[in-house]
Amino acid sequence: MSDMFVSIAKKVKESKPAIVFPEGMDERILEAAGRLKNEQVIEPVIVGREEEIKKKAKDFDLDVSELTVYDPETYDRFDELVDAFVERRKGKNTKEEAAEILKTPNYFGTMLVYTGIASGLVSGAAHATGDTVRPALQIIKTKEGVQKTSGAFVMVKEDERFIMGDCAININPDENDMAETAVEAAKTARVFDIDPKVAMLSFSTKGSAKSPETEKVVEATKIAQEKAPEVPIDGEFQFDAAFVPDVAMKKAPDSPLKGEANTFIFPSLEAGNIGYKIAQRLGGYEAIGPILQGLNKPVNDLSRGCNVEDVYKLSLITAMQSLTD
């Protein structure tokens, strides 16, 4: 495990926040949760029927005897969650409807976070992204001043670490969406002890091409700079001008980034998804995420193709977010 995650584990261990895992019947979740519990890093909370979870764990020779398990059907504070959900939804659901909705593991787990019973949630190993994000947007909601959540990846290789976003949520962000992603990505960078230097990416550098697409990035850069004047944010940049000092000297000599960007904001989900996967598969970087940005409390989404190590690391990130938000 990289030094970054060793450092995060040490910081998190001091407070051991409770992190909810709604997918209690998934072998990867149970193995990672057991490891986290044994290392006394966080307090895992598994959602599901305890007897079924124990049976599943036995099939895979996993010890879950020390894990906290909450079953929505028998949870002693379920009525409190129902009332809180009805209030949060401001009359959009009746109490009877809320009771049915909260029997769904992701909704139940999200309510545990919203009410402070847990500090964060990790899901997605067995669910689509929407199943994780929808309850978070309805219940946790975005921070004041943030209109949309976005998804960032932390890219790690040895002692190198970078942030890339939005690579998971918004298909065609406008200039305001892109600016929000940049400001929130700078905050995400600080979670990983990265001093953010944010590059707004395009196929143009400082006016080398003009089109509605490049103008969007130019405007997004201005908005982001106004929102976070303390953060070095610049654009529009081709990737090489943002990352290679020699190229930056030729293409953008007056930029404060000087080819040393470490936080990269893509102009579309298409570009972001392709970009981070090229870095992952060709560059040999480990991609951790997506980390959902802009929410009032941390909720993070796994890939359905994740492995145990992915669950373990995203859980640490979620715990770290809960301490820094």
C-alpha cells in the first residue's frame, strides 16, 4: 500500500469514524470491512440481515463476528429515520412511503449518515452509480453554493498523486458546472496532502483555437478563479501545457502553473473518463474513486468491477473526508 494510504489510515485511526456499507451480501465488502475492523481504522457498519450475512461470510471463510450489522427490518431507531426522512423530503413522501423506501439498503444507509449515526457511506460494488448517488442527492444534498455533485479520481503511483475530474457524473457540464468541479477538486486534493494547482483542460492553450467548446473552458476558468481566488487555477490548457514545464514555457509562459499542475479538470465526462483510464492503463497509475464531491457528508461510489483493495482504500478516503469536511 502506498505511503499516502498509510498516512490516511494513521490519521483516521485516531477517531475511527463509522462508515456504512449497504451491500452486506457482497464478499468484497465483507472482506474489506473485516480488515478495517481488525486494523481498528474505522468502525464498519454493514446493512443487511445478520443471519444471511453470517451465512454468506461462512461460505467465503470470512470472520464477521465483530462487525456491526443493522437490519432495516429490525433496527430499533427505524421510526426515527422515517420521521427524519419525511421531514427532509418536505412532504414529497408520506410516512408509509418513507418506511418502504428506507427498507432499501442505500436509502437506509444514507439516512444513517444524514442523522449522524454514521460518518460516511461506501456503495456501488453491486449497484449502479445512480443507486448510490440518488439517495445522497435527495437526503445528504450538496453544500451551500454547490449546484451539482461531481466525481474525481485520485491517481497514485509510488510517491506521485494527482486529481482528475469530473470523470464520473456530469456528461456535458456547462461553464458553471466545470468551475464548481475545479473548486471542489482543489478541496479534494487537500484531503490527500496535495497543494492544488488546477488546470482547466481543452484542446486549446490560451486561445490557440477558438470554438464554443474552448470558450466554455475560458469562461469556466474565470468563474473558478472568482470562486477560489486563493487557489492557482488557470486555463484553457492542452494537457502537455499544463503538465510539462518546457511546453508550458512555450505555450503559456505567463501562467502561474508553469507546467506543474496536479489537479486536472476535463471539459466533458467523455474526456474525463477516457483521460483517467489512459493514465491508469498506459501510465500505470492506480485510480481510486470516483470520489463524490460537493456533498454535505461523504458518500462514495465503487465500481462494480472493484476488488477488495479498492473497497478498503475508498473506505479510508471516505473516512478521511468525514474528518475534513
